[in-house]
Amino acid sequence: MPDPVTLVRELNHRVKNNFQIIVSLMNLRKRMMPPGRREDIRFIEEHVQSMSVAYRLVYATGSMIEVSLTELISEVVSGLRQIAGLSEEHLNIEPPAADALIGLDHAIALALYFAVLLPPYLDEAIARDGSVTIATDGGANMTILSVRGSWGVPVPLDLLRNRLMQAYAAQLKAEIVSASPRNPEQLRFVVDRAQAAKSIG
């Protein structure tokens, strides 16, 4: 009988491949749709693309249980930027001074959190010809993520996005600090390496 690590690796491999197929089918569908209708599937596309990043990274690491927080943020944000159509020079990612590892369950929740929060900021940057900055800070186990636009005013989110943000933050056991004219949108959570190591069992 295969050992648990082999089984988890095979499971993650199949999930990763399924996500790749779904993303490819959605891209094909989007190309076939009239330009004015492509926004109809964007919300789903952003979520599927973001989840696929978490599985692709965890499979690539070989550990099967955790991924680099810096790589996760960079790749999820890059994918959302491309979907939105924002040019690369209008997006700034400020990585942490030291990287951390995050368990797969938390990586998925964080990826989905970005899929909900970031698109309105990217759209606003396009409309204003501005830029968006995503910064990661914190010491020890605490991590603080912040999102802000160059225009200095928080982007309002609709009811669905607010509820989903709260749900994903709860999965991360995180605190959301809502944006204000003086402060960016922030998410504060603990990077629990011990929990990541247990997630396989």
C-alpha cells in the first residue's frame, strides 16, 4: 500500500491537472465570447486561477504540505493582473524581508482572498491610470499584507466580496483591517509552521 506522502502527492497532482484543464477551457470559452460578454466569467476565472496557483506551487515544492508565501503572493497577483489587463509596470509587489512557509489550506484561502479583494483595485488603477501596491511585512510568525492604490482612496467592495473576504479571513484565522483614507486594506495573520507540518495528517 502506498505511503501517505505518495498518496497526497498523487492527489495534489491530479487536482493540479484538473485545475489546469479548467483554466484552459475557460480561456478557450472566453476567446469565443464577444468582447462585451467576457466579464461574465471573470469572477469565476479569477477564483479558479488563484486556487490553481496554490496547487501548482505545492506540487512543485515536493513537500506537499506548504508553499513559499512570497511565491504564492507573486504568482496569484500576477495572474489576477493579467486577467484584469493591467500593465506590469502599474503593479508593485513589495516582498517581506524574510520569506515564510504557509500550509496548503491557508495558501488556498489566501489566494481566494486576493481573488476577491484585488480585482476592484486593479480595475480602478486602469480607470485612473494609477498603480496598485501589495506589501508584505511582519516579524516572527505574524504577517501583515496590505493593498493600496496610488490614488489614496479605498476602493469600495460590494456585499458579496465583503462576505467572501470575511469567510477567507476566517479560514486563515486572520484579522481584516479595513482601508481608510490614511491606511491601506490590511490582512493580519499568523504563519503557523507547526500547523503546516501537521496538515498532511
